[in-house]
Amino acid sequence: MMRFLYLFVLIFSVSFSSVAQNLQLESVQIADILHDVFDGMRESDTSKMAPYMHQNVKMQSLSVDDNGNKVSQLNGAIGWLNAVAKNQGDIWNEQIENLKIQSDGAVATAWMDYKFYLGNKLSHCGVNSFQLIKVDEKWKIIYIIDSRKKNNCN
């Protein structure tokens, strides 16, 4: 009986370790994707961004206007990619912090704080939430939502 229990614990431990390693590897892959996307934005190079976008990706931004009204905008990624490609002005530099990734192998969420700079000037800050799905063994961004505020961006 002890041998059976020992064998069960050993198999369970190896299986759990394998699952944990796979989830850790996926977190690294997703973090790399996000860094590539933001590097592409900084470089105005959509060829670094577009491969990670699902064909039906949606983007939503939540902000507060000058009158204190909450504003929500919902778009596809095409507008963002076109704007990035056409940017000839200040570098769009989104700096992320406190990245947290959760995944079950098919669906993942990446949550992060960010500060967005136009050149060297802080424009706004908030949080990003990226939703990703695995399609043909590749992670694709399916939904992005962010909050935007111009004050208290310490």
C-alpha cells in the first residue's frame, strides 16, 4: 500500500510540475508578445505588431473627458495599426509595469499598469488588460481594454 501511495504522489508531483512549467513558459511567451507589440509601436513598425493580432481583435478605451463624463471608445486594431504606421512625430512610448499573466493553455489574460509618453512627455496612464487566445498553437490578441487618465500618474 505504501508503494502505491508513493507511486501516486510521485506521478502527481511530476504531472503538476509539468503543468506548472507549461504555464510558466506560456507566461514568458505572452510577455514577449506584449513587449514586441509595444516595441513595434515605439518603432512605428506594424510588422512587429500585426502578427499577434487576431483578425477579429477589438480595442476599447475608457476615459474621463474634461467635463467629468466617462467616455468609452470601441474599435478594431486596424485604426491603431494605421496610426502607428503613419506616425512621423514623437515616439509613442508605452511603458508597462506590474505585468500579471494568467493562462489555462487556451485563454490568457495579461494585466498591467502603463504610462504613455509622446516623446519624453507623459501623455496619460492607466491599466491595460489584454485577452489572448491560442489559435493553431500561437497566441493571438483578441481583446484589449485600457483605462486612461491624465492626472495622478505617479
